[in-house]
Amino acid sequence: MHDFNRRNFLKVAGISSAAALTGIGCAANGMRGAEKAHIVVVGGGSGGATTAKYIKQFSPDMRVTLIEPNATYYTCYGSNWVIGGFAGMDDIAQGYDTLRDEYGIEIIEDRVTAVDADARSVRLSGGDRVSYDKLVISPGIDFRYDDMPGISESDAERIPHAWKAGSQTELLRSQLQDMPNGGVFVMVAPPNPFRCPPGPYERVSLVANYFKQEKPRSKIIILDPKDGFSKQGLFEEGWAEHYGDMIEWRAGSSGGRAEEIDVSNMTVLADSGFERVRADVLNFIPAQHAGQIAHDVGLTDDAGWVPVDQLTFKSEMDDNIYVLGDASVAGAMPKSGHSANNQGKIVAAAIVRELAGQEPINPSSANTCYSLVTPDYAVSVAAVYQYQDGAMAGVSGAGGVSPSGASTSFRRREAEYTRAWYNGITHDIWG
């Protein structure tokens, strides 16, 4: 891969908005009667909120309703900063006031329990029904606890996943604070595919940063079913520089595959049952699949994800339903907040153009992912994607990763870019 510098970052980041917006003006000008169409968006995270906002930007007179059960949305990206102790929950909290007051999006604070595709309506937990002309579902992920013997979803209050930001984030943080100096923090990483591929490894980095300051005799063990992970070389370089031998990563082929969890004894059975790994704090991140509503509607494949037309993110199962973000099968695009944000713009454009009687466009898309190794040391990866031969594919020679062996000042600048990226993308989505 090519080294990824600031100039490249600015080029790639710009694609998120510039490329996705290309060609929309003509669609909006051609609406002529489609303005009264009602678009219902289920899920107010990065993908859903972006879609709702950009539909209103492309076609201000169109009616858009966003249905989300939580008044405050906590971003998964940034939640590791809270776990590491140098950010608070307020720093990753997003609301819907701007979308309602400035963009005219109707916000319904409720949960969708069913979709009647024939009648084109959704049912809410309170019993009300909301009709739609086009439905967008951005349900995020849910967990496959059945894949791991010995543990169930009810155990999450003792063994948190913290992979949906909110109360789980606070729980894991408090457990780390209560852990004795010299204790062992064990993370069981998830198998592919899962939300935010570098996320587990940023998490252990920032836990190590906390331990280094407050509990320096502590140990971190990562039990990983995989034999490699995103930005591995860069993470391991940062771990060696800042944490010595505090972090131990065990690959799946080298004893890292968890076989069973003994909840009562806070122990993981690993290495085909030959080793029992005892934890003072245990962070089990389960295998994942699309959010439950996608399964309930019958949109998922045998693997538990939603196949879509990757040019428009229209469901392969229903011509009036679009599914995006972590739940969708999106070719080479990773399951990340930045991907969901880009996909939201693609979906918004596709809906506006379809209702205007126009063909979809094929914009470039992008993903940029920053990871903090310490609060002042970051690494990054970026890529550009284009729809080719039926799928989102990476554009050869575009994007890249942070260089190995970079200077302290370079890593510090990347940490500054990390915070700027967070502020920029959350403003683009909810601001």
C-alpha cells in the first residue's frame, strides 16, 4: 500500500461529499410531483441519519421520517476513548434536534417491530403504523451469542461486549477502574465480518494506556479467532514502543481461538480446550450479524447479512426497501461509520433519482479509519471504492495506510486528525 499523508487524507475525505453529490442537482430539479413521496428511515445511526439528512438536502420538499428508539445516539467510534478514560459519554453523544429543526425531518422516538412490505407500512412498538413510499433500514448489528458455548446475552451485564456504545461502554470502563493493579484484562475478539475491524485493537491500546498510568503491573491478553487484523503492523509497532510486553495477542492458529466461556469463574477455555485463561475483567465481543429487524423482515442471507444492489443499496428482496451500513453486504467496503456515512449519501441520491424517473449514478465512495494507540499517537487507513462488476471494489492506487516508523510529530498530527475527523463526520451526519 502507498504511504498515507495529510494531502492524501484531504483528497480522500473530500470524496465523501463531493463524489456522492455529483449529478444530484438535475435529479432534484426533475422531481415534478415526486416531492410528496414519503421516505421512512429506520435507525438513526451513521447510515440512517445521513440518508435522512441528504434526502432533504437533495429534495427539500420531500417528506422524510426518521424512526429511532433513543433520544441520544452514542457513536461506537470514539467509545474506546471513553473506555480508555480520556473522554466522557457526552463527547460521543449525538442528538436529532438539528435534523428536525433545520432540515424538517420528522423524528419518531419509537422502535419498529414489523414491516408490512405489501402494504408499505411499518408498525411501531406502541401499535401505530407509518406508511411509506420508500423504506430505508439502517439497523446496525446484533450478536450471535449462540456461537459461543457457556455465555448468553443475559450475561452481558457481567461480561460486557461494549460493541454498542452506551451503558455497555460505561460498564466496561467501571470494571477496568475497579480492577486491581496486577490484574488481567482479557478480550475475546470477534470473527470476521464485524463492525469496525480495527476497533478491538484500538480498545486494547487505550486500555493499556490507562493501565500504564494507573495499574502498571496489569496484563492484557487478546484471544483472537483470526490470524491477522486491520493495521496489525502499525498497532504492534505502537504497542512495542509504548507498552512493552503488556499486550499479548494470540492468533487463532496459535491458541487464540476461544472454545467456551465459564461465566461464573471469569474464564475462557481456549486452544482446543488445552488452556483456561482467567480474567479479572473479561470483554467478550460476540460474532455478529445484521440488526434483528432485517431478519424479521426476511431481508438477510444465510450468513445473517443483507444482500443489496451495491450500486443503490436497494435490497435484493424488495424493490422499495434500501439497507445500508453495517447490516449490508457492501463488497470491499468495511463495516464502519465512515462507510455508512458514504452509503447514506448514495442511498439518498438513488431514491431521489428513482422518484424523478432517472437512472442511478455511480459515485466514488470512501472509507477513512483512524485508530488511537495513545491519546497522542494515531494510525490510519483509507481507501476509495467504485461500483464495478456488480460490487463495491477498491480503486487500485487510491488511499493507503500510515507509514511504519513515522516520527513522534507525525503520529501526534494523526491523533489531531482523528479528533478532527470525528468532529467533521458527526457534524455531517447529525449537525
